[in-house]
Amino acid sequence: MAALIQIWLDWPIWLAAVSMTVFWLSIATALWWFFQRSSLAPFWGGKLGIVGPYFSSVSILFSLSVGFMGADIWQRGERAQQAVLQEASQLQLLNSLADSLAPATQPLAKAVCAYTQAVVQEEWPLMLGHGRTPTSAEAALDSILQAMVTPEFIRQVDGTLRREMLSAFQQIRQSRMNRLQLSGSHSHSGKWVLVIFLGFMTQIAISLVQLDTPRGQAITLTVFSIAMSVTLILLAGMDQPFTEPFAVPNTPIAELARCP
């Protein structure tokens, strides 16, 4: 089950939307046939003593699980946005310091430029949905550090300022690691299993409280299934914060990549 969910989350959003809608409407149709037209329909049509308010507890559990999962996915998006902004701000800091200290820091400015261009042109397209990174981006990041430990740089740059620049480099590396980790992972599959299970149980609960009204049962099952499909599709679309249609943009870093 978990493996199937991971495969589904990796699909393009349009394919995930179609498959999710067909899946839940198919289950709704099967449940309606089971309770209204199957050989067991007379049994279910008897007086079972089921009251609607009692079975609403299942839908409440479903709503709570969706709410908690939505909050977790929202936090992932916020973390992704924060990682990009922090990476860009620290790169901007290094770039500004390099410009103010030229020509001693000219190699540093070139290294920052090379890294931002590698991220935008090579790393960003590759990491979308995969969390992978080209060796060129890693090498460009290492070149920033190498530019700050050369004898000439150490000799001409004040020790306090040098420590601040090294601290900025460490934050760049950490923000990049966070960005790559979020781009290549999903929310825990157990949360998706729970939501799907409770959604199915809610469909059963709706069916049981509408046994004596076949048309009403069909309508309520259809409405709930469509609402659930749209909800899960939106959650799946936001689960990976760097993929469309809710992707975190690379604009802050792309602006820094416009260097000579």
C-alpha cells in the first residue's frame, strides 16, 4: 500500500487527479451496487437500527486526519520557501562582501556567480521530484569555500569578517541540504494510508445511513467522493513543494545568477 502511494505521488498532477477521481467514484459505485443491487441487498435493506449521528464520528475522524496532514504538508512548503530564501540571502551577503573587498575577493565573487548559475541551470531542473543534484553544483559550492581559504584571502581579509563569511557559507550549505531533502521526499506514507482508510470508512458510513433511499445514497456518495478526491489531489500537489502546480520558485537565486 505504501509503495503504491509513493508511486501515485510521483505522478504528474493531472494524472494523479484523474486516477484519484476515478478511484473514489469507482469505490462509490461499487458500494452503491453492493448495498442496493447485490444478493445481500435484502439483508442490508432490513432494519439495522443505524442512526446517522453515530456514524458521523467516522467523518469527523476523517476530517481531523486530513486537517493534521494538511498542516504537515503546509509546514513542508514553508520550510522549502525558507530554505530558498535563506540560501539566497546568504549568497547575496557573500556577494556584497566580495564586491566591497575587491580585488582580494574577486575569486569569491566568481565562485558565488558560478554556484548560482549551476543551481538555476542544472541543479533545479534535476532536483524537481527527484532530490538529486549534479556534481557541477556541488563542485561550485566547494569552490566558494576554497576561495575563502586561500593564503591571499586570509592575508587581506580581517579575521572577524572572514569568520562571518565562513558562517554564511555554512548556512548556504545547510539551506541547500534542506532544499534537496524536501524536494526528494514525501510526507510519511502512514499518514496517507490513514487518510485513505478513513475516507473509505466514511463512504461506508454514508452508505449505511442511506440504505432506504437509493437515489439519496448515490448522490451523497458521489458528492463526498468528489470532495474527497479534490482534497487529496490538492494535498498531493502540495506534498512536494518544488513541483508544479504549487512549486516554490527559484526566483531569489535566479536573480543572483544574472552576474557577468
